[in-house]
Amino acid sequence: MDEREICHHAYSDDTQLYLRCRSEDSASAVGRLEHVIADVNHWMSQQIVSDSIWTRLNSSGAAPSSLSKFGRCAPTIRLGADIIAAREHVRLLGVTLSSDLSLEKHVSTVSATCFGHLRQIRRIRKSLDAGSTATLVYAFVTSRVDYCNVVLAESPRSTTDKLQRVMQHTEVRQRLVSSAA
């Protein structure tokens, strides 16, 4: 990988390959990635590794709406007979990243999920004591808002306000449950 100037991150059960390039150099960058992935796949087949290679291509960071400027010619990677196309949003370690590196989609998804969980908890609230309700709220709402929240540093206030509303709503619910107990 080093000779092709491709960087990598190794996780416990996953490896992420990436490189930086200008949008006009994306074709050569994709070609370099294809060669590395083919080399890794060849090595894995010789080692009798049964796991297949799963890859997502994300053209992130070039400029806002970076994929839309490619039109129908967005970069793709060929893995044997499979073709993997670039996507506008990808999920990496639980965080949804957009091709322009904004976190709007991530915050919207987290907010919607949390409000959905709060509605479900409200439906069964009468069957639970205050401690159990607090545990459920923490497990399904607070922990979800807190997960990877460091990526929101320096985000616009309009983005973080959505998560702040979730937490305020959660606080109000907790007070209502505590006072009713």
C-alpha cells in the first residue's frame, strides 16, 4: 500500500483504505485503490481466508456537494465482477458522513431515532418504575446522543441545536416521570 501512497486504518475486524486527491485526479486515485484491493484479494485467496472484501467508496471532502458535480460520472471501483459506486452518504463506525463532510444527515438520523425511542418508552411508562424508565432513557436516548459527539465539535449551532432539543425533551420526560413516582 505504501508504494501507491494509500493510507489505511486497521480496526479489530475491519481495515479502511483511503487516499486524498483532487476531484480531477479521482480516476487515477480509483485505479490505485482498485490495484491495492486486487492485490489484497489475491493475497487473501492464497491464504485461504474466507472473508470477502466489502468496500464503500466515499468521495468526501472535495467541496460541498462534491458528488453532484460529477453528475453521472461519479467515481466507481471495480472489484472483480462487482462495481461499487460512490455514495452521497456513508456510515463509518456509527457516524453518517456526507460527501461534503457535513453532519446534517447524522444529526437528523440520531434525532429521529431518539425521538422514536422516547415515544416507545412513553407508551410503556405506566408499566415501569422511575429507575427502569431512567435506565431505558439512558440506554436508548442519552447514550445515542453522546456516542461520537466529538465529531460535532465546531459544527454550526443549527446542527447541534437538533440534538440539544432531544436532550431537553428527555430532561422534561425524566422530570415528569420522577414527579409522578
